[in-house]
Amino acid sequence: MPKFLVQANYVGEGLKGLIKEGGTKRRETVAQVIEGMGGKLESFYYAFGDYDVFGIADMPDNVSGVAFSLMINASGAVQAKTTVLLTPEEIDQATKKTVDYRPPGQ
């Protein structure tokens, strides 16, 4: 299953909801949503700095990962950045693929 890194910030009502419900309740809610999409929440951490939350999730496919990201951002309560993560084995496969490419100007 593809793995995704989600970096998120609570905004407006989302931040108020976090304060009211607490961190563990939000983690449980996110895990339930991901599991309902056929995935699994691997890790979920709060942080100081540029992002309030870091999470890693396994999703059945890229479409599910994008659907999750769209749903989060459309809520207006959270602003999230989603990044597809690649395994070292996938990078090994990529390095073995050959392509015919001519750099600009050559």
C-alpha cells in the first residue's frame, strides 16, 4: 500500500475543536476515517513549529490518498499538505528504469 505523510495545521473552528476534544480524540477520529477508506494510520504526532500535526498513513492507492487530502482541506478546519512516500525498494526500481531524455539546450 502507498504511504502518505500528512502535515497539517488546525485553523479557526478546527483549533477550537481540538481544544475542546483533545488530541487523542482527534487521532482516533483520523484513524477511523483512514480505516474506513481501507487504510491504516501508522503514526500521528503533534508538534511545535511550522505544522501542528504530522501523520503517516497507509492507503490502498493514490486515489484514496488524494480523496483523504481533499476531504481534510475542504473541511476548512484544517490545512493539510500530503506527500507520497517512497520506499528504498521503489527507488531501487526507479534507478533501473531507463528513459531517452535530452536536457534542454543539448
